[in-house]
Amino acid sequence: MRQAEEINESHLFYQEATRRPRLDRAEGIYLWDVHGKRYLDGSSGAMVSNIGHSNPRVLAAMKQQMDKSTFAYRLHFENGPAEDLASMTASLMPPGLNRIFFVSGGSEAIESCLKLARQYAFVTGQESRWKVISLYPSYHGSTLGASAVTGMQQFVEPFRDMIRVMPKIPAATCYLDRDGLSHEERGERYAEYLREEIERQGPETVLAFIMEPVGGASTGALVPPDSWFTRIREICREYNILLIADEVMTGAGRTGRFLASEWWDLEPDIIAVAKGFGAGYAPLGAMVAHERIVSAILDNGGFAHGYTYAGNPLACAAGLAVLQELLENKLVENADRQGRKLRVRLTELMDRYPFIGDVRGKGLLLAFELVRDRDSLQPLDPGLNAHLALVDEAYRRGLIIYSRRTRGGLVGDHFMVCPPLTITDAQLDELMELLTASIEAFAKSAGLPL
Ligand SMILES: Cc1ncc(COP(=O)(O)O)c(C=O)c1O
């Protein structure tokens, strides 16, 4: 056996600022490294472990399935776990969205949404429609199709010549605006960018609009005003454009509803879920589509798209147990309740630390952003590398949070605080204690005002 400290670089593809210790085990909201140090998972990994780690029910369901079979190919067998998970998922969706296409993660889910939308246009005499408008900043995944709709320069630029980069409109970053408008008026203004872009592109060429209802890592849990949702839904209907909700991060209860779309009765035409849907137990995601879209495609030969591991029985057995755990233990409601408390606690930090410029999010999809001063909301000096330095302070103290550059992925620093939906009051206290100590230490080392 290798020593825990031995350095093996054969699997590295990133220039990480710091090598991390090897994981030993995980349980509930905690993980332990091979040296026995304990970490509170304040970001559920990458907003994945919604029901916490090593959940006994899910592990038992997986073991039971493993004893029966771990793989059966779609063309040779149907399988019970996939059928049961599809029915249960459909029962949690808005009316009409009852077709579930299983995949192995978020990027595959998004890729499937884009291709289903296009094939629908193709088989219904709308071949001129192929453009998918998206937001800037946004993140929709790493495959080439998902990169074409992603609004983060660093993830798109090297691949630009290989893809057809899709039109972008600004995300509703209303908190940065200094224009005398109300929050709701700003929401309408940002939604109108969609109409303008559709007109500019030519409505007959636009296929869909894709968006994360609550922003993920690209914006740091940005929540658009209510008016934005009402208006973009109207605009999509007016122009007969499909609305695709990327609920890869927001889905499976993270925002305090099973889908974030429910907060605004959004009724998208196609939805992508992943992350919390498999909750870290199996590579699992799904595209959920409206009956009318899938029927039209089935009438014309079926979906020209698929993956070998789609509907894998082991992954689906895990997903089914994850959903049962979420529903029976009312974890979605817990995300709403604990999220409200955590949000208040994070907002209270603003009284102590003038360099916290904004606290935002919904449910347990929360983030705070650091700024030079609260009036201008200018980002901190990029040389401080706050997004790395504060995460490291927290990590040293046994707290994991997730950070990114916030303004288009280029400058600014935001921190996602998104613990598992199982988090208790005592664990919230512990999280806040560790976070406050980390912010204090970071501010001192960076010479920020206290
Ligand atoms: C909103 C959103 N969409 C898509 C993806 C891609 O998911 P995956 O990394 O599972 O391929 C992510 C991943 O972070 C995401 O946050």
C-alpha cells in the first residue's frame, strides 16, 4: 500500500494552488482525511451531497442492487430501478413534464436538453431554429455543446473554434446596478434583453433559452427578481421558444423546493437535474422533458442521442433511495428552514466585516461576495486571491467552502456556503464559528479593515 503522504501526480490535470490530503471516510456532513482530521462539508462537495455522506438507506439499496446486477444494456433489458426512479421523478415535476431520460451527470443532462430541443424543432418543421440563448455569466457544463452555452470566458476561449458559441444576454446582476430603478423594475429590464437578443438574432432562428433559476458557481447564487421570471416566461411563449431550466445545482431540494423553478411557477419545457439527484452516491442525472416534445420525436423515429450508461440499474437504485430519503425525512423543507437561518447568520457577518458586499441565494444555495467597499461594490484587489486564500483558511480549520471569481469568472470573489440539507442547528453553529474564525484570519493576513 502507498503511504498517505506519497505524492502521485499521474491523475493531475489542474494547477491546484494546494495539494489536498487523501480522503479516508465520510459520514453525515463530515469527512475525514487519512490523517484523521475532520472537515465539515460546508459546500456539499460541489453542491452535490444533499442528503449527507454514507447514508445507510442509500448504501443498503445499492448493495441490494449490486447483488442482483450492476449493468444491463438498454436494448437488451428494461430495469426496475430505472422505471421506478422515472415514475418517482415525474411525480415531482410540473404538469406535462413526465418523460425522464437518465444520464451520468450534469454536462450529459445539458447536452441531452440541447439536442432534444433541436430535434424537436427538426421534426416539427422548424429547421431554421438552432440558436440557444443563455446568460453571461453562467455555467452549464464541460462538454462542447454545454460549453457553447456557458458564459465563463476561461472555459470557452480555448475551444471557441471547435464550437458554435451561442448568443448571451447579461445575467440579472441587479445588486451591482446604480440606476435608481427598483429591484423589480431591474428584473424587467434584464428580461427585456432576452427579447432584444431574439429580435437581433431573428426570432425564426432561435430555438431555446437556457438558464439556471438560481445561479450556481458562475454568479455565486444569484437570484433574479420575481419580475424577471414572469417576463422571460412570457417572452419565450410569445416567440415560441423552448425554456430550458438548468437545475443541475438547484434541483433535488437545494433551494428549499424540489425544483427552484417552483418558487416562480416557471413550468419550463425541459429541465436538467444532476448533482443532488444522485447526491454523490452514483454518477446520475436526468433530462426531464414535456410529453408533447417527446411524442413528436417518438413519432419521427425517436431521440437520435444516447449513452451506454444511461439508466444504469445501480445508479438508478441509488437515485431512488436518495429521493426516498429526501422526501421521507422532509429534507427539502429543512433546506428552506435552515437556509433562512443560515442566510440571517451570514448577513449578520456584514455588520462585522465591511468587505462582505453581498449575501444572496435561496434555501441552502447561499453565497457571500467580498468587495473593496460596499458603496462601489468594486472587487477586491485580484492579487489578494481572496477566493483561494479564504478557502484555505477555512480548510485549515476543518471547514470546506466553495469559491470562484465572481464577475464573469475573471475578477471578484464569492464563496458558496451550501451544506447538506440534513444540517442541524448545532451544526449550523459550528459552521458559523469556523467560518467567522476563517474570515477573521483572512482579513488580518490580507490587511483588510476589521
Ligand atoms: C448549473 C450547472 N450545470 C451543469 C453543470 C455540469 O455538471 P457536471 O459537472 O455534473 O457535468 C454544473 C456543474 O457544476 C452546474 O453547476
